[in-house]
Amino acid sequence: MKRINIRTQLLLLASTSILLVLITGTLQMSRRIRTQRPALHRALGTVYLLAVLLSAPIALYIGVSKLEP
């Protein structure tokens, strides 16, 4: 089994969480979801916050580290 290096793992994790941020952030702006499904709106907000808290430090680390591909 081929091992994936740490930089690739971090990029995959950051990319996945950033994708979650983009999707949930867009859905958070829906007036229909906010008014008709407030529980869903709160759940999306929680997922958004957790994804940001996960992706931001990883992206910062990747940006300032000297990891070589």
C-alpha cells in the first residue's frame, strides 16, 4: 500500500473542509432555510464554524511551512 505524504494529507483535509465552508456558507444565506427550517440553519452554522476552525490553521501552516512536495 502506497503511503501518502503529510503535505498531501493536509491539502486533502484542508480542501475538503474548505469545500464544506463554501457549501454551508452559501446555504446559510438562504432566506427560505433561515425562516422555514431554523434547526437546519443552526446545524449548517455549526458545520460551517467547525470547518473554518479546521481549515484555517491547516491552510496557515501549509502557507508558511517549508514542506516540499
